[in-house]
Amino acid sequence: MDALVMFLYDIPLLGLLFQFGGYVISILPTTGPIFLFAAAPIALGSLCGLMNERSGIVNIGIEGMMLTSAFVSAYAASLMVASGATVGGDAPFGASTPLIVGVLAAMIAGMLVSSLHAWLTITIRTDQIISGTIINITALGLTSYLNQILSKASPPNAGTFQPFIVPADIVELPVIGWFINAILNQRPITLSIIVLVIAMQILLFRSRWGLRTRAVGEHPKAAETVGIDVIRLRYRNVILGGIFAGLAGASLALESAGSFQNNMTVGRGFIALAALIFGRWTPLGAFGAAILFTASEALERSIRFVPPPGQLGEIMIGIPLQVYGALPYLITIVVLAGFVGRSTAPAAVGQPYERERRH
């Protein structure tokens, strides 16, 4: 077996691909948790977009919703610490009152910004692209300005959620141990994405709500004729979609950084929208695309600490780390260029709906 592997590795050019495949397989046990952790904010953002676009509303404001929620979550948690709430403790995931309040505040903030988007696009019937752009620009400017003001007061840090430690006996199980560890060795918001994706997949295609949502996104006038309140359903779905954007923002502030940083979403909201398109507007598809787009982050960390041996290692170490950081965006461009024409969006997405007047 070793002789076969060495033979494959020695093939010119093609051998490098075999070496790279072997390297990826070898690092999976240690980098597996990073894949899910990096994909969680994008997957949550995709679920926000799913709630909107399956209802017929384009939402490119996911970036602004996530950024606003990240700021609100960090600031709310900091206020709780300043008021004397205890940080840390023996609770699961290291949860504390400030962190829990921060998550709840993020969800509320996401719903409020989504309510603005719903009002602009459904009631006012503003162009849906313009509405999302306004949210993105406003969120970026406002959060940066407020963060600059608040940072002068040196607000206390609420810390971050801690990952669940999988028992060593489970991690060491043959074949599946590393996979179980990759899923369970996560912080709570990241861990919830598995449940949320499966639940949304079932609800969207196996429930009355899902049927009505898909009907409104495909043919709202026909849905109205069978008694579905299109305006009400769109409002409800867009606002509830803000919860997912709120969780995405909270995961960045309270699971990763531990504080708010200007423009800390760095385009994840747009990648989330691309993942939704690549995933054909399905929860499971968007989740898979999110992992694909963020796999380079795990690869970057592995190369930094445990580079591959031989010629492949020399080549990969020679590539600037900034290139690996840019890979998610490059992959997004390539995927959209190659697949966006093959994905069929809900027929009524982006089209304002106005009830017919009864005479």
C-alpha cells in the first residue's frame, strides 16, 4: 500500500494533487471542528436569506443585519458586565448572564433591522436591492461610529462561549470519532446550526408553512386566491429571518472575537447569499455551500502550524497567507460565475406585490 502511495505521489504534477488529497485527509481529525465553526455565520446568514427569498423578497442586506447584531450583542453583554453581572462560571459552554443577554439582544436587533427591510420592500414597495444596500451602508457607518465613541470608555469584556469538550473515548473511536468531534466540539450557536438546518429543511418541504411560503415565493396572486395572506406571510418570514442574522452576528462577537470590531463581518453576508444561490435555495444545500466556501480557513490554519512535507509543503508555504484568506471570496466568484445560471430562483422573488382592488 505504501509503495502504491509513493508511486502516485511521484507522478509529475498529478502527484501533487494526490499529495494534497492525502494531506487534507490527514488533517481532518484536527481541523474538522474548524470547518463547521467557520461556516456557521455564513450558514446562519443563508437561512436568513432563505426566509426572505422563498417568500419573494430579495435580501442583500444580510451583511448589515449581521454587523448590527454583532455590535448590539457585544455592547449588551458589556453593559451587563458593567452592571455587576458575573462572567464565567461552571455553566455549560461557559454561559453567563452577559453572554445570554448578548445573544438575545442580537436576535432582537436582527428582527428590528429585518422589520425595516420588510416595511421598505413590502409596504413602501421600495426596490429590494436598494433597500438592502441602504441597510448595509447604514450598518457599516453607524456601528463603526458608535464603536469609536464607546471604545474610548474601555467597556468591560464579557468573554466568549466555550466549546463542548467531547470525551476522549468518543474522539478515539475508529473512523467516526473525528467526525463526531468535528460536530460536537463547538460553541452553542455553532452547534445549533445543525439542528436549525435540519429543522428548516423539514419545515420548508414537509409542513403547511413551508408549502405556503413556497407558494407565495412562486406565484403570490395564485396563493392569494386560495386564502393565503401574502403580505402577512411575507412580513412574518422576513422578520423571523432576522433571528438567523442575529445569531450569525452573535456568533462572530461572542463565540469568536469576544468583542466588536469594525466591519467584522468582512463580506460574510454576501458569501451567505452566494451560498444560498449555490445551494439552490434549500437549507441543506446552503449549509454545504457554506462549508465549501470556508474550507480554506481551516486549510490556512493547518498550513501555518502543520505544513505538508516535501515539495507540496514548499509550494504551499511559499504562497502568502493572504491568498488563503482571499480564497472564500475567490471561490464565491467562481461558483457564482459557473452555477448561478443553472440555479432557478423562486419565480416571484424581487417582484413587489400589490393586492388587487375589489370593486
